[in-house]
Amino acid sequence: MEDCIFCKIVRGEIPAKKIYEDQDYLAFLNIAPNTKGHSLVIPKKHSDLFVDLSSEEVGALNQVVQKVAKELTLVLETKSFNLGLNNGELSGQSINHVHWHIIPRYQGDGLLHWEKSPQAEADIDQVFKILKDKIK
């Protein structure tokens, strides 16, 4: 995609602090990090949404995410990290190019964890009835 910032990084039109690259995938430091070492892993081939990737592409991308997360946390001397992937505008996806966030975690880093929703908890039986036997 011509205007996609991540595609521009892949093409070398915008600089990035690349920490891993192979023929199909790229990992680089996030320019607006939540913690030291916050990185993004992207496929070089443009795809707006994670759900649009083939099973093979998902598998290969996730292998790269695991490899980068393992090495990143080893070098930065932390065993903890969060993985995040926003799929679609309502989830907070601000760049329409599939990307995983790897966010190393440190004692006292100040980041919050997901909190449970009282409404979602109240709806759990209803949601289960809707989903039961639908996802195959």
C-alpha cells in the first residue's frame, strides 16, 4: 500500500530501528514505547487485518513473534512481556497493517493490566449460549 507507514518502512522510505529482519517479516522498536524494548513485528506483505491472513501466514508470523520475544527479553534481562494485536478500529488499531506488539515488562513499570468488566461478567451466560458450538 502506497500510504501505509509500515509498508514505507519495509521499502526503506522511512527509517526504523530494525532489530530483526528476514525475507517475509520485520521487527523494529516502537517509536512510542510503553516500556524499554517495546517492539513491533510485521509481515512485509501488506494486510490490513490479522483475520485476513492465511493459516500459514499466521503460523509463520507467530513463529517470528516468539523468536523475537524470546531474544528481546533475554537480552533485556526480563522474562515477562505482553503481546498485543489490535484487529480493527474499535480495538484500537491505528495503523491498518497487521502488527504484533511485544512489550517487555519490568518491576514497577507502571503499566496496567486488563481489568474485568462487570457488564461482561454479567453477560457471560448469554455470550456462552451464543458461541457454544459455533466456533469450529
